[in-house]
Amino acid sequence: MEIVVRLDVMLATRKMKSRELADRIGISEPNLSLLKSGKVKGVRFETLAKICDVLECQPGDLLEAVPS
């Protein structure tokens, strides 16, 4: 299984720019970009909770397990 990050889809759905989300959750834009691209090994639950709060979504809306 591989975990795919669908943050870009949720941002588009919410019509929000990465910069705005980064500012609202308190992380740098480059770090958010790495998360968006799936190039990170993990994400803190605190960060995930902040993203979900701002985007008004559930973690399952952002992360998807797909067969590798």
C-alpha cells in the first residue's frame, strides 16, 4: 500500500491557495509544498488537525491508501 496525499484536490475544492493555508496553520510554504507532493515521511497529528480545521474536512479527505 502507498499513501497518496490529496491536499491539492482539497485546496482546489475550497478555492484556497497554498500560501493562505500555510499562513493559517503556521507552517512554511516550502514545507506545505513538500507535504502536498507527498515527499514527506510523516506528518504530525497536530498539523493534520490544523489542516482539517481550516479546510473543514476529515483526514480521510486528504490521505488515501492505494495499492502500490
